[in-house]
Amino acid sequence: LRPGRDSCAAGVVEELSSLLPKLRQRFPRATVLLRADAGMATPAVEAALEAKGIGYVLGIGVNAAFRRRVEGLRTRAEARYARTGQPVRIDTSFRHRARRWM
């Protein structure tokens, strides 16, 4: 257990270093993939995953750039909801590369 004030990513690199050899020994042909929320999306975690050959899917928080990219879809969804009164889901995807970290 860690204190509530610690980041979600606290201790992840160390934990992976301990866990990965055990996983690879037990399941030598398995592909290891980490799926985690935005709290794990730190440069240190990403670098460790890449160095260890682990594939990953990390969520990232909403920001102004993402809001701009989906503005048209959100407008469509809101209009459809206003028209039908039914929940609306519109799936999309896009590639994004941040210019810099903080």
C-alpha cells in the first residue's frame, strides 16, 4: 500500500522489474501487454515498458487539444440526443503526439 498522495505510477517500474521475469519464466511464449489508466502515463513508465519490450495501452487525460479534435463529433452527438432523447455513442480514433511533457 502507498499513501494516497502518491502518484498512481509510484513503484510501477520497480514492480514490473520484479514481476516480468516471473511472468516470462512461467509463460515464455506469451506476449505481455500492459493496459492502464492515465495515472500510469508517465515518461518513466513508458521508457521502462519500451526497454523491457512490453507493449502498452495507456489512457491519457482529456486536454484542450483533444477537445478541439472531437468538437464536431460532440456537436453531432448532442444534436442527436436532443432529437431522439436516446443515449448517443460515437466512436472515433486519431493519432496524437504531444510536443512536450509539461
